[in-house]
Amino acid sequence: MVERTIKVEVVCAAPGKQVCREVVVAEGCTARQAVAASGILPLFPAMTFDAMRLGIHSRRVVPEQCLAEGDRVEIYRPLVLDPMAARRRRADGK
């Protein structure tokens, strides 16, 4: 029996560097498995990978989320500054 495969994209961005990789994975593959198969993580050694910070087409998902053909798995980096604090700083003119 031939294993069925799907094509998905895995993307990651950091200041000054963005990487997008198309990978072919087994049908039923999870978001975490696709990230591992992409080989993207070693390209961002300064970034701490947290499997709970993944999304598919801008929607947060759990690492065990099964993928479908054409999904784009996004690796989110931790926020440097809380968004509310950033708004307050801009409003205060700092």
C-alpha cells in the first residue's frame, strides 16, 4: 500500500529574516511533525521554539493539529513587549 502525502508550507519570521519551506508529509501529519520535517528551527538559533506557539493560516492551533493539503503552518515567536504596554507607550509619546 502506498502512503498518501500532502504538501504544506512551514513559515517562520524574525526581524530581518523570513523563511518559508514547502514540505511533503504523510497524510495525517501534525503541525509539530511538519515543523520538524521542514528543518527551519536550526535557521533561528536565537529563537526558543515553543510548540504551543503554532498557527495555521493565522489561527492558533495545538501542536497535535492534523494538517490538510495546502495548510500553512506558522511558527510564532514570543512577544518582546506586551501589546497593551506598547499602546500605552505610544499614547504617552515615549
